[in-house]
Amino acid sequence: MRVHDGLLWFDNDPRHAFGDKVQEAAAAYERRFHQPATICYVNPSDLPADTTSPPELAVIAEPTVLRHHFFVGAPVRATRRVRSTGRGG
């Protein structure tokens, strides 16, 4: 599980639907980081069998995420490293 920026959201209210919780976590991420979340990790026991997620937000079961927590973010992208020549410039 590697994300560039992430937000851990907690919601254990049984009155809220799972999809609403995911959307609220993604909205909070976007408010904070000014970009949309593209991935959401949840505990497998919190993931309903009939869950459908929007194509722009992948919901992934991850056993290391605590129950009722939603870890939303954007994946780390490979970046090109520039090797220094050691010539002070």
C-alpha cells in the first residue's frame, strides 16, 4: 500500500451506508489536498459484498487498515531521478 498523500477517515455510524462513507472520505481528501482521491483502502470485514465504486475511485480491501477506517489518497507515481554530477550546478 503506497500512496503519495493520504487521509485516514473514521466512520463507525451504522446509519451511514458504506458508499456514503467512502464518498465523504474522498470529499474530505479533496478539500484538504485540492485533488481527487483515486484509491480507498478499507478493512475487508467492512467491505460489503455488493459494493460498486465509481470508476475514478478504486476501493480495495486491505487487512492492515483498522475496522471503520477509510484510507483515501492517490497512488505514488514513479518519478525520474536526476543524478547529480557533483559539479555544483
